[in-house]
Amino acid sequence: MPYRAQLSVPDLRRSARHPVDSEVMAEHFEQGEMTLHLANVSTNGFMIDRSPGFSRGERLIIRLPEVGRIEGYCMWTTGDRAGFQFERIIRPDQFEKMIVALQPNRRLLRKGG
């Protein structure tokens, strides 16, 4: 039986996304442990590219620096990308430390901001 999202946190995908270029470990409930490429992250969720073929509603647990293990629910997929919403919002202090640890891809940051 597939594990599907039953979100209690409102869909808040409009929060500021920070571009990153980082590999993270993930645990999928059916496919087991895997490495995913994190392309961007916010306090509410993240996007991966090079997706192994996730479907909307699937869930997984990723390991993030400063945050630790956190569950994500697949909200959308397109091509080889997939967007996930966290089970809970990451606290701003944790998020700032996490971004420093993930070393954002400076080439992707907007100029002047």
C-alpha cells in the first residue's frame, strides 16, 4: 500500500527559496536509502533534480545539516524535478545555519539580492 501525504501544515510553497547544489541522504518508504541532489530549499520545503521518478503524494525522510531528519511530501513533479513540502516549518535560526552548511550555489543567486 503506497504511503501518501496527509498534510496538516498549509501549503506554503511561496516562501523564499535558496538555491543550493548539494547531495543529501534520503530514506524512501518503499525504495530504501538513496542520495538525492538538492537544487533549492526553503523553510517549508525543497526541490530536487535528477529525481528517481517520484509521484505526487509520496513521502521520504531527508537528512539536513543543523535540522537532522525531516519528512517531506512530494507536492509536484515535472521532468526530472520534484518539489517536496516539509512535515513542519524549519525554525529561522536552524534554517540560517543549514544554508551556511549547504553552501548555496552563488552562481544561482540573484544579483543585488
